[in-house]
Amino acid sequence: MAPASRWVVPFGKMKGQPISDIADEDVDYLLRYYNAKLQDPANASSRYREEWEQAVLEVRAELLARFPEVL
């Protein structure tokens, strides 16, 4: 079993919670949220872009740990 991620959700109702403690539907929401941020042309030069890219990696890793057959 892979070790639990230490990444902590930085906003919203899940703020301060480790990703490993988040419900499946909320992990899916986070992936969609961060992907939308990265795909929005208005955010192409955002100073938060690197943070969002790291968040996507963390969320995808969590999804892969939970559902290895899907990703």
C-alpha cells in the first residue's frame, strides 16, 4: 500500500484536510477544479500556475492510489 499523501487542501470546505481524508467525490472535484484553472487561457501567466500544477499531480496520485484500475 502506498503511503498517504501529505498534501493539504488549501481552500474551501476541505481547507486544512489532507487529501487522504477527503471523500472520493471531493477528490474528483479537486481534479476538475485544478484542471479547469490550468486550461483557462486567462490563467496562462498566473503566479499560482506552479501551485495548481503541483495540486493536479497530488490529486491524480491520490486517485491512482484509490482506484488503480481506472487511471
